[in-house]
Amino acid sequence: KRLYNHEQDPFPHWKCAVLPCFAIALVTHIISGIGLPNFLFYGMGYHIRKDLWTFSICLESIAIIPQLITLRKYRLVENLTGKFVFFWGMYRFLYIFNWIYRSYYEPNYRHRYLVYTCGVIQTLLYADFFYQYSKYHTD
């Protein structure tokens, strides 16, 4: 039995999520200025792993958008799904404190601004979900 309903999920995943995140990964690859010597030393595998990691960080940050669209459209969130998303958002919110703590107390901590940016975007999207979810349950 298939539970996924294509009619209730009109979000253009490839056009509005996958391709932009892939483009961001490529742009950050170009901007990072790895250079030819590092490419020759590390080989293609280094770049593929790094680019896929960047792509996954970007995609993870916006993965909640189809759920938000469905919530706004149908005003229906199952209790278990709502609690799962709530705790996933709390995890992301607390992860920001982890970054702050590590930057102050961990020697040689490497700042990853793309991760910070995507984490904050994801937390803000979850905050929107929390707002919609609480509004739905108070009505």
C-alpha cells in the first residue's frame, strides 16, 4: 500500500530544492579556491566528497519546506509527525548553542560559515513550523 499522495505534495522538489542546493555546492566549490595543486594531491575523490557534503548541508536546511507548504494548505498535522518535527527543530536550535560553545572552548575549532548559515535557515524554518503547528492546535 502506498501512503505517499502526489496530489497533496505539489512542491517542485527538483527545481526548487535539489538543483539550487547543487548550484550552491558548485559555487562554494569554485569560491573556495582549492586550486590545481590540491586537486592533483587529493584527487577527484576529495572534491566529490566535499561537494556532496556541501550539497547535503544545503538540502537538509530546506528539507522541511514541503512539509510547511502541506501544513499551510491542508491545516492537518498528525500528532506523531508534529512532535517529531518539534523535537527535530529543538535539536537544531540546541545545535546552535553547541557551535557557540565549541568555538569558545575547543582549541583549533574550525568555523564553517556555510554550516552556520544553513543551520540558522533550518532553525528559522522550524520556528515557522512551530508557529503554524501551535496556531493549528489552538484553533
